[in-house]
Amino acid sequence: MIKEFKSFIMRGNVFDLAVGVIIGGAMGRIVTSLVNDVIMPLLSLLLGKLDLTQIKYVISEGNETTPEVAILIGSFLQNVIDLVIIGFVIFIVIKFMSKLKRKEVVVEKVVQPSEEILLLRDIAASLKK
């Protein structure tokens, strides 16, 4: 069972997946920072609001005993922008990788038939005549 586990872990797919998860997590943090620290402040400035994440629709006001019930529109907008940017970056990476794969030309090795095969072909051609 240990040998099976070792062969499973040592396969390239597991390592590729692990690297993808680590890079994806790092890219997610970078995109989140880009949205939170660059895009949302610029968008807030354009719309005349200071903080878009504070935009909400209050359904029920809160008091000392019950919390406020609200739909957080600004936070949702921020997450949508995150998703669009991450999706676009992944699209660009996949498109770039597919271009690299297309450039790799597979050269097929042409196998010359043996001397016997050539003789048999000549015999078959002469018999047909």
C-alpha cells in the first residue's frame, strides 16, 4: 500500500496540481489586492463615494439586541470584479499555453520499408501485370 501511495504521489499530475493550487492561491491574493487597493478606490472616486464596499440595502434596522439585516451590494460588486479579473487572467494564460503547444511541431519519423518488403512489392506489382 505504501508503494502504491508513493507511485501515486510521484506521478506528474499530482505535482502539477499542487503547483497550480499554490500559484492559484497566490494569484488570487494578488488579484484581490488589485481590486481592493487599486480598482475599487478609483471606481469609488469616479462614482463620488468614498468606499463602495459600504453600499448596502438595509432590510431591517438593527438595535441593541438584534443585528442589522442588509444586502451588501458593494461587497458583492467587489467579488464580481475579482472573479472577472481572475477569469480573464486564466483565459490569457491558457491562450498563451495553447499557442506554445501549437508551435511544437511533432516530427514523425519516416520508417523505410525493409529490403524484403520492397522485393515483395516488386513481385506483387509484376504479378498484377
